[in-house]
Amino acid sequence: MDDRTRLDDPDSGRLPAAAADTEKNPLLVALGERVRTLRARRGLTRKAVALAADVSERHLANMELGTGNASILILDQIARALQSPLAELVGDVTTSSPEWLMLRELLGGRSEVELRRARLALADLLGAGADPRAGARRIALIGLRGAGKSTLGRMLADDLELPFVELSREIEKVAGCSIREIHDLYGTNAYRRYERRALEETVRTCPEAVLATPGGLVSDAATFNLLLAHCLTVWLQASPEEHMGRVAAQGDLRPMAASQEAMDDLQRILAGRTAFYAKADLTVDTSRQALAESFQSLRAVVRKALKMPL
């Protein structure tokens, strides 16, 4: 029996019950936390990751709990399913070279504000930070599904007399099929490639526009960096309950089929992405606001940022 088959057994790769309860291995606990965080950030269910990694869902659950061991081959499969380097999954990628170590020392202990300044300065130094916003009006709305990106985006585009771009539709044009078909036929990694290409084309052809972006775009660092560099970004923030309610109000009752589990998943996804959404230039909290109130809040902050009359 090979490593792959043995570790895929639901009861394999698991510590004895007593050890699991009383003395979890710190390395396995940290590994499980990283797996959970990466999965939540990408908005993937445990079942989806297990399927993509070709391991049992039970084995993946044990790993996330810090009670399941795994071979390097299984870890590599899971890293691929999460679209992450294996080094990120098992430890600190910044140990890979002396320059990484020196950069890590410079950045260690810095505040989020200082890290943001360093990132922008580094992007400028490497030629990736040219800011086209000085001569253009390109606004991108980010946030989870149900935040109101499409509805508020169209209203904002009309108010500013700019084109409205639904990036999901642009992804479908690039791929030549629907979003669902991209995921079903080619998988998440292919979807991220199409997403990046659609954003690059939009940036190239639309110097002035309002963009509604997919909720998971922030999961890909390269694509999110591109968005931050070329757009005035606005995070449309709301509570998990309101996200869920708005999706249901649109006629999609799938999240309500197992409401508590769906809500738990949504809260984990939001927790995993919040630090990335918070990188936006502006934030508009639409919680407990009617549509008209949310639009007025959005309109005011965007017009102020663009130095336009209110």
C-alpha cells in the first residue's frame, strides 16, 4: 500500500485519541491553522479542497484540527488545491534566501500603515506601482457577494457618467463560457488566470469606469496588487447576516439550505479576507442602511476622493 492510499484512509494519519485531546503537536496545530486560513481566504469548502487535492474530507478535517499527520506528497496536493506554495503551507517562505531574511528583518514588527508604505514604495521601485489614477477615473468596488457591488456600482457609474463594468462578465468573455463552467471544467486555478487576464484587459481598455469585482479576487495577491495599483478601490462592508440575507433576497436560496453551516462558512471566509479588503483606499459600511443611504455614502466618499463636487 503506497503513502497516498494509506493516508487517504479516514482513520489514517491520526494521532491516538488521548494524544489528540491532551497534547496536540504544535507543528500540526500551526499547519492546520494555515490550511483553514488559506481555505477560508479563497472561499473554498473543505469538500472542495479535499476533492481538488484528491484526499478524503475526513483526513483534511483531521489535519485542520491539528490531529492528523500527512506525508509531504499529501501536503503538496493540498497546497496545489489551495493555490499556495508548499512553503507557505508548511512554514515561512521568507527563509528561502538571504535577501528574504534581510527583508523580513526590516519589515518585522512594523505596523500595517508602515507595511503599506513599504509595499507601495517597493512597487514603485520595481516599476509595478505607476499610479494611473492621477489622469483617470477608474473605481473598483470590492467585498463579499451580497455587498451591493453590482447595484451600487451601476448607480455610481450613472452618477459619475462613467461606463459600468461587471468583471465577472468580462471573465466569461475571456474564457468563452460561464463562471460555473470555468470552475466545473477547468478548476479554480484556471478561473484565477482568466480573472487576471480580464482585469488586465479592463485596465488597458477602460481608463474611466466603475468596476464591480468578484468577492474572491483579493485571494490572488498578484491580481489584487494589479487592482490596487490601477484603481481607486472601495470596500463595501456589511455584516455576515446582511450578506446572507441579500443573496437570499436575490432569489438564491442555496446558502439557506443548511443555514448554520452556511453562516459559519461565510463568517470564516469574511474573517480570512477582511485584512485584504481593508487594503482598499476607501471603506463604506452599508450595514443597517437602505439602498439610498448606502449609495449616498458611497457617492460622497468617491466624489471627495476624486475632488469632484458633492
